[in-house]
Amino acid sequence: MTTKPPSPIKKSPDTSLEKAAYASVAGISAAEPHDLDRLGYSVWLWLTTQRDSLEQAVRNAGVRLKVSDEEAIRIIRESLQQQGVKLPV
């Protein structure tokens, strides 16, 4: 039996919105690393669809944070602003 090498992964540019979304949640303490993946996806979805609010996106992610939701939201907003991302109103 032969195996083929995996398909190459095309990385997104450093200036992409998804990189900014996942980087914005990197400093938040969560119960498991995959919780941050879900949170990063929720932030990216919020940035691209501009529906609801960031607060709702954090709640909808269903992550088990070791900090309060308010603290996580503050960290995310500050990180996105430092990266130069225009936040939805």
C-alpha cells in the first residue's frame, strides 16, 4: 500500500482578516486550546458578516473561558484595534 503526501496548505497572508481574528484571541485563557479555535472562528464570523455584536459572538462560541466574558471582549477589541482592523459598529 502506498501513501501520498498530504496536500500542501496555503497559508493566509499576515494582513488577512482571519489571521487578525485568531491572533486577537491568542492571549485569552481557556479550558482547552480548541476553545480558542472556536472563539477565533466566531470573531472572524462576526467581522465578516457584521451581524449581532461581539458580545453575542463570544457567547455563541460556547467556549469555557478562564476569564470573564467582559475581559475577553476587552482583550479582543484591543487586539483588533492594535492590528488596525476596522471594527463593525
